[in-house]
Amino acid sequence: MKKKVFILITLILAALLLASCASAEMKGENYDNYYGEELAPEIGDKENGALADGDLTVNEGSIPGGQKLITTVDMTVESKEYDTLVNGILEKVKAAGGYVENSSVRTRAGDLRSATFTLRIPADKLSVITEAVEEGANVLYYTEKSVDVSLTYADLEGRLSSLRAEQTALNAMLEKADTVDTAIRIQKRLSEVRGEIESIEGQLRVLDSKISYSTLNLSVEEVEKETVVPEELTLWEEIKERFSENAEDTGAYLREMLVFFVGGIPTLLSITVTLLVLLAPPAIAVLIIVLVVKAVMKKKKKVALTKDTTPKN
């Protein structure tokens, strides 16, 4: 009995070990979604800002120590000169060899505009563009993030090299295949290898694009008054500044109220005249009726009073 239990436990452990190895092998084979959805898009032509197949060489001089870095910068800025700022930035991006990946513009209260841009900029020109933005606008928020994908890139290149070597070997084997069954099995594996090669080449193209072209997520707000960020103010300086801001806001509010009421006078007069025209006849009729009723009541009261004061014979 003990021997059977021991054999059963041994078989279970062996099965678990094999399952674990198979799972690890499957994970090692799956590179299609190495970077999730970011690697899903295929690279198109240069006119749309992407890299073509022949443009996979990364400018190593722009990457410290030959690292493969994907850099993303997020900036939020404001400016009273919205058109000058936006047009100037877009011209500099174009001159640097970059492009606009996507953009959106909306109008806020007071006809003030705000826009968001996703800009793709050559990695070695990113600092030039961000400095130009800082010089032309009031920066409210800035963050820069770099992800080192050197190991991932090297791993993909290593796998690609191995698969190409296997492809060469399989082609040689296919030429020497002496049976139909052998040729079919070799052809099946060749198809699998070609699919894996295409997948890895696509991932490398996307990585090359992200490495060569940094991303600048830029939000631009049009304002009438730029935000002042005080460095270090004394208590009285802070009170003075806050009082000044509140006084200015109160003045602006009173100005808007005055414009609203004065501007609404024609509408108010029009409504008043309309109400008089519509309500005057009924009001006059009601007034006449009230006066007549009062006069009749007064007369009746006077007659009754006269009868009460007349002496009886």
C-alpha cells in the first residue's frame, strides 16, 4: 500500500514539473504582445511620421552609452499669445524632422482655447523643442520619463538571429527531403518560423520608431493672465498679493454684472412694453369695476344711514 502511494505521489510531482516547464517554454515563445497594445500598430510610410523598413538604424550618438531609450515628456503650459506659441512650436517640430501624431483643440468660456498635441520628435532634438516651449510659454507642469529597452531589444535580435539560422537549415533540409511526409513536416515548421520572424521584425520596427522618435505630450491653455507661482513670500507680501488678486477678480465680476444689466436694458424695456400692451386693458377694466363697486357700496351705505337717522312720527 505504501509503495503504491509513493508511486502515485511521484507521478503527480512529475506531471506538475512537466506542466511547469511547458508553461515556461510557452511564455518564452510569446513575443507578440511584449509591450502590450503599444506594439500592435504596424509602421507605415514617412509621410505619416512612421519609419519605413529601410530606416531601422538608430542614431546611437543620441543615446548615452548606446542604450535603447524610449523617452516621453509631458508638459502643460499657458500663454496669452496662443497662436504665436502654437504656430512657432509646430514650425520648430517640423524643422527638427518631427511630426504631429495627433491633436485636438477646444474653446472654453470666454472664447479661450486649449489644445493637446502628441508630438513625435527625433530623440536628439527633444531638448531643443522643450526649451523652445519653455521660452515661449509659462510652464505649469513638466515631467520626463525614459524607459531602457536595451535588454528587450537585444533579446529580440538574438531570437531573430536564431530563427533566421533555423530557417536556413530548414531550407537546406527541404532540398534533401526524400519523402513527401518529411517535406510536409519541414514546410510546416518553415511557415511557423517565418511567422515568428515577421512578428519579431515588426516589434523591432516599432521599438526603433519609439527609440528614434521621442514623444512630447503637450497641453496648451490660452489665458488672459498667466499664473504667477511665487517663490518665497513673506506673510505681508502674500496678503498683499492675495488682496490684489481678489480685488482684481471682484472688479472683473462687477464689470461683467454692469455689462449684463446695461446690455439687458433694451430687452427689459421690450418686455415691459409688451406686458403693458397685454395687461393694460384687463387692468383698466378691473380698476373700473372695482371703482364702480365701491361707489355702489358707498351709495347703499349712505342710503341705509339716512333711513336710520330719519325720525319716526
